[in-house]
Amino acid sequence: MLMLEHEPILPNVREDAVKFPDPMQLFNAPRSMHPPRILLLYGSLRAQSFSRLLTFEAARLLQRFGCETRIFDPSGLPLPDDAPSTHPKVQELRELVAWSEGQVWCSPERHGAMTGIMKAQIDWIPLNSGAVRPTQGKTLAVMQVAGGSQSFNAVNQMRLLGRWMRMVTIPNQSSVAKAFQEFDDDGRMRPSAYYDRVVDVMEELVKFTLLTRDVTSYLTNRYSERVESAEVLSARVNLPAAAPVSEPTPRACGCAPSCCAPSGQ
């Protein structure tokens, strides 16, 4: 058995920035008494959207578990970078993200991946807003629906995005195969093993949210960022404001601004 020295020598560590993990900070922190705040996003605009129906079922369960829920309607949300961040739907989404303590992402699987509608919502959520990270430390549950056999491509992709957004993605997840068979004419999910899994996922999300929401700042307090000065950190994470999007000047010919431009060839 290999043994390290009794007192490890760490010449590259800044001792003044080291903070030993403190159980008291985790377990004795004051606890919030308000209902957990959960934002739910879904990734389809179809009139009969099974990802939306599954999201509604998840919201009902979360409310039964004592949560306050809000569901964002992606209809009217512009494509990323196709409008300024002041667009009303973008502002609505970002305000809901800031309000939330946990989130549920539910997407159909299309061509082996999450939908563009789902990805567009996540792309409009800034990773940094000044020195604040809007999603950092918040909990996340992922779900998907499929028209055919069970698959996990969309939930796996959303897990990657959740990590990228610095979220606490819970271990459990839901993938509903042949979703058109799982809902009745009133849009309610039928009893099944798939439904039981959705209950499992929402119950687990509430537990993780209650466990982490009051200690998020401690959980995400990082050595590397303590090493940096506050000025350097702010300069690094502050992104320039999005440039306003102006309408292209129409040409007399009625063509697009670039189609009659002189060729460089």
C-alpha cells in the first residue's frame, strides 16, 4: 500500500485562500420556510405536445409536494442572437430563472436529440450576469418523451447542459416511450411504470432543493475564485451587453441587403 507523507506538502496552494469544508456551514445554516420555487421548461410548440402534458403532470406533483411552480411558455421566444436580450419573452424567461430555486427541463427527442425549442430556451439563459451566475447551484431534473421506443439521448444532452450551467442535476430522470399511448383524451397521464418514475423524479427534486437551496453560496464557494482578486474576477466574468439588433436597410430592388452587393470574385 502506498503511503503519502503525514503532512502533505502542497507548494502550489495559496494557504490564505484555503477553506476547509465546514459541516456547520452545511447543516446549521438557517432554513427557509417558503415553498420551494420550481421553474418548468418544455420543448415543443405543437398543439398536442406530449412534453407539455408531461410538464403539467410534473407541476401537479410538485404542487402536491408543497412547491410553488411556474411554467414558461416558449411560444414567441426568438432564436438566440436574433433579437436583443430586452425582448419581452427573453426578459420573462430570465426573470423566472432568477426566481427559481430548482428547475425541470422536459424535451421531446427529435432526430436523436433535444429539440431546438428546448435548446433555445437554455441558450437565452446567461451563464454569467455580471458577477452573478443565474443558474449556479440550483437543482435540475430532466425528462424526455419519445414517439417510439425508449431512448435517453435528450436527457443525456440536458444533463451535459445542466453541468455546463453549474446546476445540481439530480440522479433520477424520466424517459417516456411511445408518449402518445401514455395520455388520455383529457391530457392526463395514465397509471404506469412511466408515471411512477415521474413521481420518483419530482419527489427527489424537492428533496434535493430543500437540502441545497439555503447553502448554495457555500457549496459554490471555490478556491480558484478566492485566489483571484474581486476586481480580476469581475472583469473576467462580466460580459459586454448585447449589441442592439437593427433592421437591415431595404434596397430599392426589394432584394436582401447582400444579394446585389458587388462580388469579391
